[in-house]
Amino acid sequence: MEPIERDVDLGDLTVHLAEAGSGPAVLLLHGFPRTWRLWSEVIPVLARRHRVVAPDLRGLGGTSRAESGYDAATLAGDAVRLLDALDIDDAEVVALDAGVPPAVALALTHPERVRRLVVSESLVGRLPGAEPFLAGGPPWWFGFHQVPGLAERVLVGHEAAYVDWFLAQGTHDGRGIDPAVRDAFVTAYAGAESLRCACEHYRAMPANADLFEDLVRTRRLTMPVLAVGAAPVGPALAGQLAGITDDLTSVQLDRCGHLVPLDAPDRLLAAMGAAI
């Protein structure tokens, strides 16, 4: 089943999304440098039994280029407002990379809206458990993207090469992804304003870390949680979640790159089978 794309007006933000199927809702949250098309291989399968909603995150893809609001708390609020606008009471929330912090924030602050949480290939602030992954320091692009005004100046005119590097690195054998999906990603991140918005997600990382340290003092993830590890993050995310989750399942996908839904969609779906 092919998804239908449309825009949803949230007042101060217009969210572009793809939607398919009917039944219990599944909300898919992508990361950088991607759009809803990260999920293009898994949406048709999920849509056989579910209403699948895959939005472009704030400032990315077809969603409006907001001046601010790229922290996890605001992004979680975007998700709540989107669910409200779509008359969805609760959803399975599935997230990868930069989609994970808002997904976890949503689950911690609005647990009644998250039936289950499936997260992959990211970190949750400074929570303990990821020390082996961070032993050599965080990935180089974290710091590059966080410098105000830098990446969006130096990358203009080189967006395709930059995106291609991440797509090659994100597949196990470096083969990259489907050319049509690749072209959509490159188009989505072209231009200084698109790059600024992408970097704002990284510039919000210190605020996100403070948010999670505060939230976990009094809250836990009470819904079932599935953490899917691949390369390079591996079990680090599960390690962080272990201390704040009542019902955690961890799955590690060997020979799978960071772009899990595109690099190993069948194995991701199989892992999710116990959770959906």
C-alpha cells in the first residue's frame, strides 16, 4: 500500500506527512539527513494492519522551516498536536536517530499517548549506559553541526556530497540507498535555511540532555520498549534505557548500518513483530 502525502496545519507549524493503512496507529519519526521516506520500505508492510503516520520533523523535508523549537520537549509537543489533529488517541511510536529524543520525551511526558515505543540508533542525552560508545568521543558531526551558523554556510553547494556520505556510511556495505529516495533526501536538505534547521536539532542537544536528567528523576518508561541496535550505536541506547524502563527488549542487528529501515527493513520488521 503506497502512502498518501499531505500537509497538516498545526497553527504555528505546517507538518508534511505520509499516511497509509487503517487500524491501530503507528507514528514513525525519522532523523538526519532524512525525511519520512526513511520508512518507505516498511510503511507498506505496517499499513496492512495499522494506520501509519510518518511526518517530516520540524524544519525538515516538507514541514515548515520554524525559527526555533528544535528541542525534544517542543518536538514531543509537535507529535502530541499532530496526533490530536489526526484524531489519534495513542500510537506505537517508532523512531530512529534524531527522532529518538522527541519519541522518548513524548513517552515520558505523555505515556497515555504511547502504546509501545520502538527506538533505534541514537542516544538519550547524558543518561548512563552509553559510556563504551562514547569512549572515543561523540561523532564528529555533532560538534560541527552545533557551531552556530557554520555548517549552513560551508555546506551550501555541497549538500549532495554531504548527504551521500551519510547514506553510504549508514549502510552496512557502503552501497547507499535507492536513488529515488537518495534524491529526495538531497532535495530536502538543499539550501542554507534547510541546513540551518537540520543543525538546530543538534544545537538542542545540551537542552535535551538537561531535559532527560530532569524527567527521569520522577518518571519512567512504563510502556513496553524495544531498542534496536545496529552500527555504529549498537547496544548503547539499550544501555541508557535499561535504568529507566519497566519492560525493555533489546535486539542487535548484525551486518546492519545506521539506516536500519532502509538497510535491513525485513529484519527490523521481524524485530518489531513482538512489539506491534
